Amino acid sequence: PASMFYSEEFRCTVGHGYLRLCLNKRRETLGFPDYAPPKSATDALASVANSSNPMLHQYTRGYGHPRLVNALAKLYTTELQNPIDPMKNILISNGAYMCLYSAIHSLVDEGDEVVIIEPFFDCYEPMVRSAGGQPVFVPLRPSADDRSTTQNQRHRSAQDWRWDAEQLRAAFTPRTKMLIMNTPNNPIGKVFDSDELKLLAELCCKHDVLCLSDEVYEWLVYPGHRHRRIATLPGMWERTITVGSAGKTFSATGWKLGWSIGPEELIKHLQVVHRNCCYTCPTPSQEAVGIALEAELERRGTPECYFNALPTELLSKRDRLAELVESAGLPVYLPAGGYFMIVDISSLPEPPPATGSPDDPLGELRDARLVRWLTRERQLATIPCSCFYGQADRHLGENFIRLCFIKEDETIEQFGRGLLNWL
Ligand code: PMP
């Protein structure tokens, strides 16, 4: 098992891969689509493969292939309400993952504090630590009212996970260099509302802090909610790096292309790390994403535009999965965005103890024990939420597991049936 070759800090990430290997495909709810990307995107990739232009198979501009950065500049000039220069304000890297790495490793220095909102995408902490920074965690917690909501009442909502504003304010000190935030959030599916973003922006401006805004699920927002971009708030453009992902945008996580957008003064530092880590990203997939984005720009605002079609398609999957899980007696937090859903497992009996074996990448906490047991004994794959917290707060995740609903309808049904048979 790959996890053996990693320190404890990295084991959870590797654990995802470990679980995936032992599964019956149809019952896994791990974080990627199990169906094809839109035809417009796959056709674009095919057209590049068959193109008579040999240069599409050779190295391209290191900081981003021209066709792709030009399309992104058009798109984000509107989104960020700021004129985006394709050559100066954008860096294309190896997935949003490498964008995050370049930003953290170029902007965080030894001893800098970095405020991270929990639960968080699990690479933030090791990236900050490996840059010499000190993470300072501020948890979102489900409201007490929500926890008492019973199965027959309204669904609980991901929006009801909130931070303690005093704790958040206190997390910002003269040593704070950066805030890392993620909206729509993985794993809970919360979309930060305008008051929450205003508070974050106020704190960043007051303490002169940079903001790394991970917005990879930017197009996946469900009715009644709106994705707002912190870079558009007063005083924020000049201190914010907005991160997006082609893998999430076109349901093609294996394409591994991401973008960082921000002021030239910040992007130029990310470019140094990128240049010395990967130098350039694959030309064919950049050209294909450029073509696919051009097509979406043409049909922007129509229901056919993939940015609108995908959330429409996922809405019924979200609701069906919530219905199946709740009919098995487990409350869910209905996400406002993204493609993950949190399930409350606190009412379940105590899962078996951890094996303590070195090939066991998960820990002793309740969620981890349940996930391991579900995987091995019931062939149901889920993710334990404690791995989305820093060490000190890990217990906050132990009554929750994460499901993913960007899956074929049949996968969702089989997962639901597996759950019902078990409970
Ligand atoms: N940020 C978040 C919140 C994610 O969920 C993911 C992928 N699961 C990433 C970044 C990384 O995206 P990519 O695949 O483009 O590297």
C-alpha cells in the first residue's frame, strides 16, 4: 500500500487511492465523476489529437498556452469584474493542486501564519507546513439547531455550518500572511454568503493578509444560492489569488489543468515556483480546454452552457442521494454547491476498532473506523471527514462521512441499496 511510504500527515490523501483499489466500482462515492466529460470537451481533445498542426504536440508557453489563457481572460474579465491580461494575470499549472502549491510556496515564508478554514481540502496543511508556515485553523461547525433536526423535518443545510466570528477575528495576528478559503467548499458543500465573504475581506484588508481563494467548484451552485468571488470585494483584487480547475469545470479530473488568476505582482511569484517545478503543462489538453471554453463563452447564459447544464444535472443526483441516505435513517447536510454531501453518522453503533496495522492509512477516530469497515465489509466507499481537519480539531469530523454524487444514476442507486441492506 502506497500509504506506507508517507508520513502520517500525508496518509489520508494517499488513503483515498488505497480504498479505491479494493472496490466494486458501482458502490464508490469517491471524489470524481464516473461518467464521460461533455462531448464538446472530448471532441475538442480529439480534434487536437488529429490536428495537422504538429506544434500542438510540442512544448508550449510555460505560464499557459495562448489559446487557453486568452479564453480564460475573456471569461474572468467578466467574472472578476476586472480586466484580465492573459499574459500577466494568469498562470496555468498542473491542476488546481499545483496552483495551490505554487501560491503557498512562493508567498508563505518561514514562520508566517496561514489561516485555514476547516474542514479543508487536505493538501492545504502539508503545503503550508512544507513552505515553513504555521497553519492556524478556524473550524466551521454545524449549528446546534440543525443537529436536532429529525429525518422527517426539512433537510439540514450545509449553509448552517458556521465559524465563531470571535475565533476567526482572533486567528488574524501580525504574523498572518495568508488566508486559505474554499467556496463552494469540499467537503461540506457550503457556499460562503456575502456577509461571510465581507468579514473575511475585512480581516484580510485590516491585517494586510493575502487571500488564496480555492474556487474549483465555482460553476456548481444549486438554486437559491450564488457563488460570490472574494476578489471582487473592495480592496481584495490586489491581494487575492483565485484558483480554478479544468478537471472540475469539464468533469475531467484526469486532464489535470488548473489556473491561478490575480494581480501581476503576485502571479509573477507563483510563476517562479511553477517554472522550476513543472516548467510547462501538456499542450494538447491546454488547447482542448481553450477550445471547450471558447464554446462555453459563445453559449454563456443559455441552459446548454455546461456551466448551467452540469448543476442542473447534478441537482437531481444530489436530491436522490439525500433521499436514499435519509431513508436509511442517516441525516445529511444538503449541499448548496459542489458535488459532495456530508452524512451524520452519530446515531450509528460504535464501529470496530482500528487494526493498528501499518497498511491501514486511516486512524482511530469513529468516522475512520466506520469508513474502513464499510469499505471492507460492505463494499461501500466513502471518505472520513476527520481527514479534512488539522490534528487538534480532527475529532470535530468524527461524526461525519463524505459522499460524492457526480456519479451515474445507477451508481447512486446501488450505493443507496447497499446502505439500506446494511442498516
Ligand atoms: N481544491 C479542491 C477544493 C478540490 O476538491 C480539488 C480536487 N478534489 C482540488 C483543489 C484539486 O483540483 P485539480 O484536480 O484541478 O488539481
